[in-house]
Amino acid sequence: MGLSRSTFYDATPSVPDAGEVLARISAICDEFECYGYRRVGAALRHQGVVVNGKKLRRLMREHDLHPKRRRRYVVTTDSDHAGPIFPDLAKDVAPDRPNQLWAEPTKVPCAQRMESRRRGRT
């Protein structure tokens, strides 16, 4: 046949033009809104298109194909509880010098940790 074995088995990479790559990137970003450039690159490689990561980032940045960020909602206060609501005894006190108003720590786990540290356990 006249071909070396490495030439026969080596698939020549077909480099698609930027318009075709951009169309594929847009399709992936429309389907998966949270995909960044790494996942988009993996999806392109799965389709058989190899694109450099820097080129992929540049195309996504230039055409405003940013991933949608997931925002976590963190609940910090449970106001709808069955426990007693204690009055604010220091509401009307305006301290005018140091050491006039003190607050007592009320969390039990903190006190238990302090006790265990005093006994030599961490």
C-alpha cells in the first residue's frame, strides 16, 4: 500500500472553523446553563471536536456565554419555633462606660466544649 503503519492508524484531526465551534458551544450552553468552559470542552471532546481551553474560554467570553451561577440559600434564623422567646432586658440600657452591660453565653455546646478542654480532651 505504500503507507507506514503509524500514518494508517493516526486519524488526522479535522479542525472546524470558529463559526461551527461557536454554534456547538452555544448549543451546549443553551442545554446546560451551569456548564463552564471545562465541562463545555469535555462535551465538545465527547462530540469529537478538540478545542484548546484558552480558545474555548476566549470564545465563551467574547460571545457572553457565561455559566449561570448556583446560589445557595442559607437559613440563618429559625423565627418560627416552639421554644420560648425571652425578653430583651438590655433594650432600654445605653451603656456610657465599659463593663456596664454584660451578656451571658447561652449555647450549651460551647460550655460542654469548654468543660472537655479543661479536662484535657479536645
